[in-house]
Amino acid sequence: MPEGPEVEFAARLLRERAVGRTVEAVAVTRGAGRLLRPLGPAAFSRALAGARVEGVARRGKHLLVTAAIGAARLGLLSHLGMTGKWIGRAAGGAPPAHLRASLRLDDGTALDYVDPRGFGRLRIVAGARFDEVAALAALGPVALAAPIDVARLAARLARTRRSIKVALLDQRLLAGLGNIHAGEALWRARLDPRRRADRLGSPEVAALARGVTAAVRFALGRLRGPGIRYVEEGGENPFRVYGRAGAPCPRCGEAIRRIVQGGRSTFLCRRCQG
Ligand SMILES: [Zn+2]
């Protein structure tokens, strides 16, 4: 599932390829209907055609594309869902599998949105008024964009009796942090994911903030370099504990365990996360 770093990578790709360019045509494939709601494919394509892309931002797992058609402003909100990706296509290149929507730019290249499972979203935001989108307003501080405000994180954790791991996945707490990186952050912070969020002491919250930053930086570092590389399930596993049940903990050698919290897998070392 795309997490903060993957979404950040998609934002960089869109920024590099689209800002300053005009969308000449939009093609929507069959099966994309659910992604575009409430607009239909024709209305979606009409709305974007001719738009000049001005900027791309990321908020949590959402990509915010700001564009203009003449004096009118327009927003495109993209959420990658479970399996969504943006891919650049050279002029004359073949369309990728699972293509849902394709924006042809005025330099002949295209930006393709692929999404095998189709749980993502592509939504036109009139006037680029993203602050009026409820899903965005509900998000908390961005996990990646700035250093984590430890006092604010502590205050938010203190208000919930959920386990730390489940609390960390609440996008209002720390927007952009997904399941994999939450687990990695807890291992780095040597915190038991099952502990109640409101029972953490100040040094533990500080350690957690450092763990989140380190886990996210690690993932972002891997995403740099040529080509598009997503950190995802099924591929090479670069993580310390994620997906490593039974393997030795890289820190102490104890076998990594898998547990389920809130319906999601958590991997932990019971010795150093005690
Ligand atoms: Zn360990």
C-alpha cells in the first residue's frame, strides 16, 4: 500500500514532469469510474483538458495538484488508495497495464495513473479550494514535511487509550504514516506497539518521534535514484522488522514476531520492544 514516502515520491514525479506544462488531453479507461466520483469520465476529462499545472503538493497520502485554465483555478486531488501509482510515459510509449487515467502533456509525454485494485481517487476540486475538502481538513500534522512537534504529538497521544500502533495509523495524529513505517518506527524507538498511547512518558514520545523520522528518512533515501521504485509488499524487503516474522531481530537476534492490531499486521521484537 502506498505510504508517506511513496506518495512523496509520486509528488516529486508529478512536480518534475508536469509543472509549467499544459494538459492537452485526458484519457480515462473503462473501470476508472469509481476513481472519479462524483464526476463521470467525460466530465472529468473535460474539466482537466487545457489546464496548465502550477504546482504539486502532498498532504498525508493525498497529492494536491493546482492548475489554471485561463483565469480560473482548478485542483486535482489524487489519493493512491491501495495500489495506485503515477508513472511518466515518453512520447510514443506504450500504455502500462492497469492504466486508469492518462494526462497527455504539451511536450508529448504522458502522466499515467495506474491502479490494479482501483481503490484510489482522482477528484476535481473547484477553485483549487483544497481546504474545503473534508478528508484533507481532518488530517493532522504532516509526518514528512517538517520535523515532528514532539509536544503536540504527546498531547494527541495522551488523548487516546488505543495502542500506540493503532493510534499512529490515525491520519489525524500524524498524516502520511502508514502501516509499514509505523511498525518500523516503533522498533526503532524500542517501544512495544501494544502499549496504550496515553501511558507513554515524555522520553518515550521523544524516542517515538525520532523513530518515525528515521523510518521515513530511510524509506525516502531508498526511493531516490533512477527509475521508479516503490517500497511495497511482495518486492525486495528493505525493512528492519516488517514482513520478517521468524527472522532474527537485527538488533538483538531474538525472533521477530507478527501480531495483528486493528486488523493490520505488526512486526515486533519482544526482547528489545519490551
Ligand atoms: Zn530485538
